[in-house]
Amino acid sequence: MQKHNQKEHLYKLLVIGDLGVGKTSIIKRYVHQNFSPHYRATIGVDFALKVLSWDAETVVRLQLWDIAGQERFGNMTRVYYREAMGAFIVFDITRPATFEAVTKWKEDLDSKLVLPNGKPVPAVLLANKCDQGIDVLMNNGIKMDQFCKENGFVGWFETSAKENININEASRCLVKHIIASE
Ligand code: GDP
Ligand code: MG
């Protein structure tokens, strides 16, 4: 039952990053609590809704926007970005090229979308497939905290859609920053 004094927020969140990094898998895990190694690449944009009881007074509805197909071009249209309140940028921890693409995705996002207050939208970086035991970041001595500071990410997480690692935590981090920036 909705309480009389309950606040509701609806946030559009983008999930972007190169093909095959696990965007769809992360959303399926987060929203439907499952994982399959064989998702069909649907073409177009897909939505999923996740409802969070944020605290005693607040319900947060997250509308997660998946993309399929267009990510091969490394950029999205303004229509896709419009009115988003936050973003996850995902790379595959086993494939260095997908990490190199992260700054390009971040630039694409920031060049096409700013919040009503003129600030960039909060973005969280997801280093996905951490269950694979291959860490290109460590191997290349990349300091993630430093990288996030330099590139304007509010945080980063090693995630696994397969093993359900850190996806809830990453989402809470993003929502916390969205609420704080409102
Ligand atoms: P998308 O193109 O970014 O949407 O990526 P998908 O979600 O379709 O995932 C691409 C492939 O990576 C699929 O075979 C997934 O099963 C696999 N995958 C996704 N997330 C993980 C993960 O956390 N761990 C492992 N081992 N495989 C994953
Ligand atoms: Mg996909």
C-alpha cells in the first residue's frame, strides 16, 4: 500500500558501452534475477523497470534503457539520451578495447545530454565479467579511482551479471548521486 506521505521518483537510466560487454545481461540480472549465456541481440531500444524501496518515505522507479545494434557505431542519438537522469557505462574486464571505448562513450553522453541544472548526468563505470579472473586493468596498472576522477565518473564497480556481483551496489551508488543532485 502506498502511504500518504510517500515520495516517488521515476528515473530514466541509460546502459551504454560496446557490443558484448554485458549490458543486456546486467539489466536482466538486476530486474529479472536471471542470467543466460545466450541473449538474442534484439534490434532497437529495450526497457526494463526496477522498483526500489529506497527508504521509509521514498520509492524509486528505475527505467533502464538497453540498446541493441546501435552500439557498434559507438554513439547514440540525442533522442535516446533525452531526459535521462543517470548512466551506467559498461566495459568487459577481459577485453582492453572495450575499456578504451569508455572515454568515447562518456564524451558522447556528455556532449548530447546535460541535466536541467547544466551539470553532466551522474555516470557509474561498470567493469563487468569480473568472474572471469582476467583483469586487464590490473595488468595495465590502470588506477580506477584516478581514472574516474579524471573522466567524471561518480564511482566504479567490478560487476558480474553471471555471478550477481555488485549490481545492486552500483545501482544504489548511481541513485544516491541522482537524488543528491536534484
Ligand atoms: P551486450 O551486447 O552488452 O548487451 O552484452 P550481452 O549482455 O549480450 O552479453 C554478451 C555475452 O557476455 C553473453 O554471452 C553473456 O552471457 C556474456 N556475459 C555477460 N555478462 C557476463 C558476466 O558477468 N560474466 C560472464 N562470464 N559472461 C557475461
Ligand atoms: Mg545487448
